[in-house]
Amino acid sequence: MATRAWPCHPRGRSRIDAAPADEFCCSGWLADYNPPREHVKNKTWGLCNTSTPTAWVTAVPEPPAVNRIVHGDVLKVLPDWPEGCVDLVFADPPFNIGYEYDRYNDSRPPQEYLEWTARWIDACLRVLKADGTFWVAIGDEYAAEVRVMMRGRATLRNWVVWHYTFGQNCRQKFNRSHTHLFYFVKDAERFTFNSDDPQVRVPSDRQLKYNDKRANPKGRLPHDVWTFSRVCGTFKEREGWHPCQMPVDLLERIVLACSRPGEIVLDPFAGSGTTLVAAAKNDRRWVGVELSKDYVRRAAQRVADETASAEAEAASVADVATG
Ligand SMILES: C[S@@+](CC[C@H](N)C(=O)[O-])C[C@H]1O[C@@H](n2cnc3c(N)ncnc32)[C@H](O)[C@@H]1O
């Protein structure tokens, strides 16, 4: 359990005299506390401490390991974590379509697969903060069931379709070129969505095609069909040792839109580590869970290689084995 200084929280538990100069008072919130708007905007201690000369210490739950990939089964690892300890979850589970993973059997009876899906979803929602965001990637085979399963569990904000180029060719039916990305929040009124972040926005047709003076110079928010290429076997970006690596650009859009710097991003099916790379590159803290020890080791190396700042921490990741 880490402690954070909360200068503006009315129900702090104990008083401290000095807070670290670089403490962010607005980088994570108590589940039931809505911060005043100016404190969200001014993310530094000094600016936030204007309304009161005292500072309060409040315990903010955190996962036992941050900037680590935990080796183990998500259903065994997450129940040991405190409730409400991560800000954003991106889950890209096996789709039960017979992919070849080194440890996981991806051909299970449908009912068994769905029961397992409900269990890991609940485990993720338990560790997600009350104002947290939950993304689930899923294929056509189970998208409808997962959508229905989420009713009463979280609120859908967007049903994004990832349209990928460089899909596989079919001979006797139309080629599949999409995956479903469900965007849920725990609380329909309280969540992070960085609509003004220039890295989230894209140029509009008014700007690009029509040279229209009325165009918003900041561009527009992306539509809910996203085109990103699959990471094919021949691509430089492809790690080569994992069967379903996602593009980092896609994960960066999600991380930038749905979390703030310093917050914690969880990927419960870390795979090749794409979500963790996207989080680390954008100054978020990150934590992954992965069943395969080999993937853990290689993904840790990937995070270290692609994000110089995470190098030291990522290097020791493979030693954190709990499963
Ligand atoms: C679809 S892949 C994730 C790919 C990832 N998004 C990426 O870009 O590399 C699913 C991953 O979940 C892992 N996995 C399967 N069952 C698991 C479990 N019970 N707990 C943790 N990881 C699991 C598999 O080993 C596989 O690496």
C-alpha cells in the first residue's frame, strides 16, 4: 500500500508537515472523491496546495508489483491484489479459435470458455478503480456473448471496430479484417477521457480534403472504426515469438485517451507486452500478467528495449514469478 499526499481531500486520515516537492496530488483519486476542477488541471503539489495549508496522507491501494510482468494465471494473481488499485485495464484474451500459444490451450468447449471469461472479467473489475476504464478485445466468435455478459457489470461507451489491413486471405468466404474492441467504464459519470489530447485527435476531412476555414484546427476525435495494420510476420515491428502481437499505435491511442500520466495500466494477458510498451512510452505505470514464463521473459526484454526509461525495472521482471 503506497501513501500519497492529498492536500485537498476533506477526509484525510493523518496530517503530515511536508510533502515531496514532486508529489502529484491529482494522479489518482479515492474511489468516492470528486476532485475540484482546478486540482485536476494543476497537477503539481504547489498549485494544489493553495486552498489549505495542511496536507493529508491517504492510503492509495496499489498492485504488489508495478512496472513488472507477473508470471502466473490471471485468476490466481489478481485475487491477491487490493480492490481498486489500477486505473485502466486493457484485456486481449485468447479468442478460443485454436491459436498456438506455448502454454494455453485455445480450443475449449464454448461453455467452459465463457465461464472462464466471466471469471477473469470479474477479477479485473475488482482491481479496477471506481473511476477506471476497461477495454476488452474479442473476436466475432464470442463478441455477442461478451457484450451481453457485461450488462450490469460496466457501462459501454464505445463498441470500436479495429479494421486491420494485411489480414489473412480466405478462399471460400469474405476475408475477415476486424476485431472488436469494447470500451467500458465502471462509473458512467466519472472516468478519464482526454478528448483534447492532440495525440488522440486526428485531422478532419474539413482540414484535409476541403480546406474548410471552419475546421477545428485541433482536428477531431477518431471515429469508432479504427484502421491499423496487423503486425504481420514480415514487419520490422513483429517480435516473431508471439502469435498475436497487437500494434503499439492502437494501444497508445487507448492509453492516451483513457488514462493520465502516472496512473497504472494493467494488461492481464500481457502476451508480447504491447500494452506495457504503450503505457511506458507515455509515462504511465504498468503491470502485466502472463501465463507463459517464456513470454514474460521476452516481453520484459521488449519493454526494456523499446522504452529506455523502463529498462532497469523491466530487466528484473522475469524473476517475479507467482504462478
Ligand atoms: C491474445 S494474446 C495477448 C497478445 C497481446 N495483446 C500482445 O499484443 O502481444 C493472449 C495471451 O494471454 C496469455 N494467457 C492465456 N491464459 C492466461 C491466463 N489464465 N493468465 C494469464 N495469461 C494468460 C497467453 O499466453 C497469451 O500470451
